[in-house]
Amino acid sequence: MNLGKVLSELAEKGLGVKLLIGYKDSINGYGWHVMYYVEIVKTIEFCSTCREKYGKDYIEDTLFHHSHSHRYENVIILSKDFMDEDDLIEELIAVLAIHN
């Protein structure tokens, strides 16, 4: 699977992807290499009252129904540097497998 396909599939799962590519000197002076930095963010919608009372993002309270207070938070699920594109793709595929 190529990088573009993996990134598209992550986006289809509702995950935000930040990909930065730069040129960096390697450790021990073995030359310059392309470096990849990836950050994957998951946006979670929740009700603050449900979290406080029940410890869950949402729960239907049939006895004492309350108006849900819709809030959003972004949770970083991956933040990592890579020196090899294949390693980057492998890690992104692993994230996809978890979020299927």
C-alpha cells in the first residue's frame, strides 16, 4: 500500500493527519536524510455532564434526562519521527488496524 492510499484511509476513518517532511543530518554524521514527522489526531465528541456523572462520553439517562452539553477534544494518538517511508507506512497501517 502506498503512502497516499494509507493517508486517504485514515481520513475516511475521521482521523486528522499532520505530515511534515524535511531534510535532517543523521546521527553520527552519515549524511543528510529525508525525515518524516507524523501526528494523528482523533476528535472525540462528548458530554461533560455524562463524563462527570457516569464516566462515559455519552449515556442516555432515562430517569433524569438532561440536556447533553456537546463538547469536542482532540486526542493525539500518534506523534513520531521516521527516517524511512516504509516504516512510516507500516506504522500508519497499524493505526488503521486499531481504528477499524
